[in-house]
Amino acid sequence: MIRLTSLRFTKWRKRDYETGQGEVDVLAASDRFVYHRWQIQCKNTKRVDVEVLAKEVGMTFVTGADVVMIVTTGEFTRDAFHYAYRMMEVSRYYMVLIQKEDIESIKRDKTNIIKILDKRARRVFAKKELGMIDEEIDQIETEEASLTDFDGEFEED
């Protein structure tokens, strides 16, 4: 995923005095458009709750990350999603939650990671910069999906 998103790997499994003995699975950075440091945590669990997200946000103070990605082979709880969106509303941090269905999509086609990240970024942008609510964003995404369903189906006479 790091290579597909044009991130640059910096460190594996960081856990030392610099992180206060907290553990981060992967650190990566981006030098595309603007500099971003990514902190990536992987969880092989059925459910990921708020506590995991809160710990990772806390770790950003010692890792210097502005993007937190948490990848799970399971699913995030509703509370975890609410926490992630609230945290993004009130702070400078950006949080990416990748769960089982996303991983399956990426396994089918590796380039789907870009589509997933783009969709998440557009949603956060719409909420933070345009003041849109989830229902408005959902409606736009539904309309966009229906338009792409018709691509190439109409012929001009």
C-alpha cells in the first residue's frame, strides 16, 4: 500500500524512548504536493474500538505524524467512526480507517487503494471545508455512482 500511494517508507515497528514505549507499526512520509508524515497501525482483530484510535492520536505527539492510518482485518465500531470524524473536525489530524471490506477490494485490484483514499479525502474535505453533513455527501456519492453505472451505455444517433 505504501508504494501504491506514493508514500516513502521510513521505519518499521518503532518502539523506544522516543515513542514513550508506545508502538507504531509503520512510519511513512509523503513529499508529493506537501509534506505529510503517516503513522500506520495494523490490527488483526474482529473489532476496533475508540480506545485504539485515541491511543494512535496520542502517539502523533511523539511521532510527529499528521495522518493516522489504522488497518484492520476486522471492522471498526460505530463509535470508532464517530471518534475519527469528530477528531478530524476539531484538529489538524487526518485519520484513515481501512477495514476488511476495503482490504478485500484492494486484494481484487491493488489500485483500489487510491479510489478508497480519494473517496475518504473528498468526504473529509466536504465536511471540513464546505460544511456539508453526511446525508448530503451520501446523496452526492450515490448520484456519482449512478452516473458511472451509465458510462458508455448511451449511443448518440
